[in-house]
Amino acid sequence: MARNIQVEPLPTRHIEDQDVELVERKGLGHPDSIADGVSESVSRALCRLYLDEFGKILHHNTDETQVVGGASEPKFGGGKVTKPIYILLVGRATTEVNGEKLPYRDVAIEAAKRYVGSICSHVDVERQIEFDCRIGQGSVDLRGVFEQESVLANDTSFGVGFAPLSDTERLVLESERFLTLKLKKKLPALGEDVKVMGYRQGKKVRLTVAAALVDKEVKDPTEYASVCEEVQSKLADLATKLTHREVEISVNTADDPELGRFYLTVTGTSMEAGDDGSVGRGNRTNGLITPCRPMSLEASAGKNPVNHVGKIYNLLSNQIAQGIVHETGGDVKEVHVRILSQIGRPVDDPQIASIQLLPAPGVKLASLKPKAEALALAAFEEIGTLPRRLLTDKLTVF
């Protein structure tokens, strides 16, 4: 099938050559990331339900989860949650097939509980969180589009991606992953609610890290300071492996020991005390928030993986960009990909797939164009594999 793929020069300075760069990642325990993760886990659970019962993924979108913060009284040595966190599951799903009602609410709530329990090791999901499922039946019009023989786009929307990651982007991404997936195992005082903000000016990078600490694992302000120092030290060691630039790291800069102000929590996440979360307010599909790069404001988590282009095209654009960088072997310094759908049109036939390339010095765009087009065409040919790949947890959306 012929597709509208356009390859053109990227009209910008390479990100590494720009004077200022800003990058952010909200960690897995951040309320916005919890909303994303819950939405995606509910979607995947519904996908499995539909596949088990009917052999196909039916219409659903669960991308409107809301996290409403509770209340707590943290203190060194251990405090308490005084008001439960409230998590509202919102969206649309196929709730009945041929007159048979499906247990979608039970499936959704169980998936949400399981996800939060897997991420937040100090949260009692039965006592400290109230789950409420208000997922309703999907719209007839969208279901009609979904049930066509060809998989048709459910919206006119776009997805964007880029590659490769800059030093600063990689540093921000890997710093959060290191803290919540590795250091956390050795440092139980470290909570899962971590946010990393990266700011590069010229050749110097500054990381500002907000890391919730767990009160029962910290006996006093002295031990609290020691934990923060260890976080700073371990990240400094990691930074030397990821960049040759000078890196300055600050941890929990809002603390004021003289006023008794510390980033101390009972559960390791700020959603215990009034911090709310919403789907789509956090990381983009590549795991980062990158205002110096092209970004889509589309929330990917929880969207149907079969026909919702707001999810599919954001995943696909990043994969195409990464593939071009990998396959061209250093001949491309930077790639931007933008894909636009049209509602009712096959998802594998976009209105436009725009690929912008910044060739390495001495490399001609014409020599790169055939490979870029071929990689994009191959990605669209294999677009139907995305749902299954998402269900194996090999793809992430935030």
C-alpha cells in the first residue's frame, strides 16, 4: 500500500548544540504517573478479558483516571494516613455482548489495586485507598467505527516522536529509574514519588530531585539528611557514566530543617496528603517531558491500543525515529517524526507521516531518504502487532 510519507530536512539546531535545554520526568510514584499507570493497567486488563472471552479487543478507553489526594500526619519514626486517597476510574468500555453482562468493574478495580500495590510498597491499598469505578458503556458511533472490517482511526489526531535522546534527557530518565527501581531496594527510606528536573546551560547540567522519604524508615533529621546525601552521591556516580558534562545535583531543595520542614511521607508518595493526579499531565510516551523537543499533549495511557491513534501514533512515531537513528549508523544526528490520522481512515494509512532529518556533517539527505521511508513503511505494515506487544509489557506509554 502506498502511503503519504514525506522526508525533509530538520530546520533546527541539534539539541546538543542549543544553549539551554529543559527536561523533566515524573517518577512512577508521582500522582500523575499513578493515574497514568492505573489507566493503562485497567486498559490492559480489559484487553485480556475481551481476548479471553471473544478473541478480539473490544471498544474501550480508560484514559480519564483521577487521583484525589488524601490527608496524613507524617513524623520521624512513623506517622499515619488520616484520610484515604481516592482513585476514580473513568472512561468507556464494552460492558455487554450479545446480552451477556461482563464483569468489567471487578476487572478494572482489581487491576488498579494490583498496579498501585506493585508500585507503592508502603501503601496499604485496602485501607489507605478508596477505589471507585464509574466506567460506562462506549458511544455507539465510536463502537461502529471500531467494528469495521478494517481497523479505522477513532479520531483525527497526531502523534510525535524524536530520537536519539540527548545526554540531559538520558540523564533525567535514567536517574529516576535508578532511584525507584534500583536504589529503592537498598535504601528503604526512599519513597517511589520521585521527580527529576534537568536543566542544561551550555556544558553544565543541573538536576533538581524531589524524593519523598518514608517516615517510619527515618528516625530523625540527621538520618534524613544522610539519606538525601546518599541519593545525591549515588546519582553523581551514575551521571559520570551517562555524560561527560559537569553535573550538579540538588535533592529536596524545599526542605527547611529550622522550620521543621522535610519531604517526609507515610506512604512514600505525595498523594497521601492532598497532591492530586490526572492522566496525561505527566510524562509523554517516551517517559519524558521535553519542552525543547516536539511533543504531543495527547494522553496515551489507557487509550484503546487497536484504533486510538492518540496512543498508537505516539508509540509508532518514537519507534520510527529510533529505528532511523539505529539503522543509519550515526549518519543522522536528530530525527523528528509527526504522524497525522483522519477519523474513519485506516490506522495504517495516515494522512501524513512527516519525517525530518538532521544529517551528520558530510552526509546528504538524499542518501538517507530511502532508508527512512522504508523503515516508516515497515512500521505501518506491522502496526497491528502493537496491542499484543503492549500486553507483554514490553512497551511503556509514560
